[in-house]
Amino acid sequence: MTEKKKPEHGYTEESIRSLDWKEHIRTRPGMYIGKLGDGSSRDDGIYVLLKEVIDNAIDEYVMGYGKSIDITIHDGRVNVRDYGRGIPLGKVLECVSKINTGGKYDSKAFQKSVGLNGVGTKAVNALSDWFRVQSIREKRTKVAEFQKGNILKEEKEKPCDEKNGTLISFQPDSSVFRNFRFNQEYVSNMLWNYVFLNKGLIIRFNEEEFYSENGLKDLLEKNLSDEPLYPLIHLKGDDIETAFTHTTAYGEEYYSFVNGQHTTQGGTHQAAFREAIVKTIREFFKKEYDAGDIRTSVFAAISVRVQEPVFESQTKTKLGSLTREPNGLAIRTWVNDFIKTELDNYLHRHPDTAKAIEQKIVQSEKERKEIAGIKKLANERARKANLHNKKLRDCRVHFNTRHIDRQMSTLFITEGDSASGSITKARDINTQAVFSLKGKPLNCFSMSKKVVYENEEFNLLQNALNIEEGLEELRYNRIVIATDADVDGMHIRLLLMTFFLQFFPELVKQGHVHILQTPLFRVRNKKETIYCYSDRERVNAIQKLGPRPEITRFKGLGEISPDEFFHFIGRDIRLEPVNLSQEETIHNLLEYYMGKNSPERQEFIIRNLRMEKDEVTEKAVQQA
């Protein structure tokens, strides 16, 4: 028998490549900034680029240099000017273009900095169409410009009358961040967090000024969307600050920070804080309350500063450090000791607050026991339903433990067999899952959480997301509502958002919920096809393709074939984030849109449809 010849793979010396710093960053950007995206999600790469530059300015402020930072963003171009010491002029080029280079390796100069790996501005440089750095130091300045990490111009040092500091300007690479756009609200929230964590700092962004006098207390007051049950408890110590209250909302909500970095996925410090609250309250009341009953409806923030923090990814969204400093006190012990002392003292000094906390715990305990039987049966139904895979078409990401893949995971919630079938066939099976609704969901406004377990659709959706006990084990980073662009589709959106806001508001507050934008028109000729998301885009497409192109009007997702859907949920996906206004409580918001029928709600539905009004006005008024 002739031996089967193995295929040639050409594995020779020429197969071995050494990438320089910018090539490596551009080839594997996810290793440095997480997912890319177009700016529609809070954790998209363009915000990581912005944060990397601002972090350097913040570190200067923390070290005692400069009281303000100026930031502008126009047409995708970013400018960040701090008034710190300025990069040493002889090292300007190296600091933005030589990997593992920076002043933060000197632990004495930057004791509790965020950026310790010497990568930050290098990643910004490599992933920008245009990047400029200017350092002003002791009446002299130096400027260098780059394109995609390649040096374009290096000016010689020259005299300068401006104040000391650093000016970084950049425009993200449009070939990496396709169709990107900075969401002003996301940027504003980021800047508010910076000033909440750095008392006395002034940040000027375009025409707005950011400043805080009371730190985390201000943060919680600004972000409260439900009524607090007692005044905010604000505790401060050396390198640790906390604030919290209980509200009328379901679930738990935390804002956690390490060295000024917003750790959106928590970590060891947040876990220690949750544990310490339970332990302290049990000891104060001398009762073994259930941990869930104590933490239900907690609205809290914690900020710590530690030496040489260890994060679980380059994007620094989860703290992995076990100690405050190398070979130092355990973070768990440190946080627990602080909370035990300060919170116990506070409750003894404020008996009215202690009484309100106890009443909330007792109420939560009563509700938990009332739904215990229903919950057990509902979870069993959900387990059986998942075994038969009736409503959820899951993705493979959950069998892969790589953090970046979990960040890329998406769940599409859609209605109808045609639409869910098209998305299921077109999706990326590795990172995209589909949950199919059967008809319109229940309007759960003003209902208790018991309905989550009694209603089959809500129970199965909750189980698919794995959010019953909070967001720490959330299975999908993006939850995308995919409904038709008509009255029925708008109504389903509102019903789903009511469910999330009523029982899991942190999903929306943390930017996980989005609306899928799909094209309304297809305009094509024999050579080219253009998909249009608005009437204006349709007109532009007709002008571009010339006379008499074929125009198709998509009236529902079911009319879009799987081959076409592939283009709309892949790299060029368009998502509209669901954001909460800071001006109203969640209850008032839901009362307005989902309470008794009102002309205002009818007008809202009609105004927000991406359709010609004469097609939908009558139906909207009838069904709203």
C-alpha cells in the first residue's frame, strides 16, 4: 500500500515573522483595547483610546500637577490638553511610539496609577489615522506627528510661552473603527466619573464643565433613578471611599473604581464590599439575615487606590488583585475592616437609617418567601425548555473562557418565525445568539417580580441572560432588540424595555441594551447594491446609481433574506443604544410610556417610527 503523502504547508524560516510594535497592535487590536465597535456601546474601542489619553492627564493631577484638563471632540478628532509637568522633551517620541516605555515603571513617581504597562498612548497612536503629541516643559516645546503609528514629522525643540503640560490629538483609524461616532452622552458619563473620583479637578469638554465637591456621594445622587429609602451613607478612609443606599428598584447596582479606572465588571474590591455589607449588617442587628435580602435594591459605589493593580484584561474592566500592594494586606480584609468599623459607627449614630435598612430587609425577605415556590417551578420549566432549545439559539462563546470573546457576545431578541429564522441563519454562531418571542410580551409595568417567574417568556429570557442574581454572570455583553420598523415593532420594543427597566434596570444603565437598526430600502442596479436606513439615504443612493434603479421597501425583518441579513448583523452592524435620561426616575418614565393610555404616548410612538407617517398614523393611534 502506498503511504499517503502529507500536505505541504511551507513551514520554513520564512514563515517566522517578527512584528514591530505598531504592526502587532494593528494586527491584534483586541489584545490592547478589547472589542472595536463603532461607538454605539460604552466599551467600544474608541472610548478606550480616549480613556488611555485622559488617564495620563489624570495621573498628573493625582500627583499634584495641574488643576484642569481641556478636551474637545469634533468630527471624530480628539484633543486632550493637560497642565501637568509635560513629557520630558528628549523622550516625547519614545513615550508614544516605543512599547513598554513610560514614566510609570518608576513606582515612586506613580504610586497608584492606572496605566502601568507602557502601552496606552502607543495603542492610540497605532490605531489612529492621525496622531499628534506636543509637550510643553519649562518654556520649551516639542511636537511629533504620526499616521497609523508611522512617524510623519518630528519637529525640533523650540521656545514656547504656554503653560507646562501635554497636548495629545488623534483621529481613530476609520478602517479599524468602521462608521465610528463618539456618543456625547458616553463621553460625558466618563468625564463625570473622573471628576467624582478626583475632588477639585475641573474638566472642560467642548462647551461643558465638569466638577465635583462630594465625590461618590455626588456620583450616586446624579445617577439615582429610583427613590432612596434613606439618606446616602458616605464613608471615606485612606485610599478607600464608599457610598450607598437602598432604593425601591429590584436587583443590585454598583459603580466600582480602582485608581480612577471604572471597573465595570467589578472584581476583588467589589466582591469584598458586597461581602462586608452583609457581614456588618448581620452583626449590627445580631440576626443571620439572608445575604440576598440584605443586598436587594442596594445602590452603591466603591473606589479604592492600590499599588500596581492587576486587571483581568488590558481594558481593565475587572480587578484581579488580591492585595493592596505587593506582599501587603489582602484587599478582602482591608475592605471588610473598613466597612465593619465605619458602617457600624454610622448606624449607631443614625438610628433612623438603621431602622429603614431593617425594614427593607424584612420586606425583601417576605417577598422572597412569597415567590419561593413559584420560582422553583419556573426554574425547572426553564431548564427543560433549554434542553429542548425551543426559544434560544445559543452561541458557542460560552464554551470558550477567553475574556474578549465574552465581551463580543450578543443576544438578538426578535419576534416571529421568519425574522428569527433569518437572523439565526445569518448570525455568527460563535458570538451571536437568538431568542425568539411568541407574540407581544406582557406589559409588566407596576407588577411585582413574581410575574418574572409566572410568565413563561420572561422566565425563559431571564434564564437565557442568567441575570436572576445580578449581572456578574451575564451571558451576553450586548442585548439587541430586533423588531420590525412599524407600530407593532415599536410596541414590542417598549414592552421589552419595560421588563428590563422594571426588574433589571442595571442592564440598561450599564449600556447592555440596544436597538438593531435594519435598512428600510434596498436600491440596486446590475453593478451595485446600496442598503438605506432612512429616506435621505434612499435619495442619495438613487442619485449615485443613476436613473431607474430597482428600489425595494422592507416592511419587516422577515422580508430580509439570511444572505442579506448577514450584512446587517456583522461588522457593519448599526445599533442604537438605549440610554436613560438623568432627569426622571424609572417609575415616572414607565408611568409616562406604559401607564394609562395617553395622547403623549401615541405621539411618541408615531414620532419615533422610521416610516412615512401617512402609512402608520391611523394604526398607531388605534394600538397605542
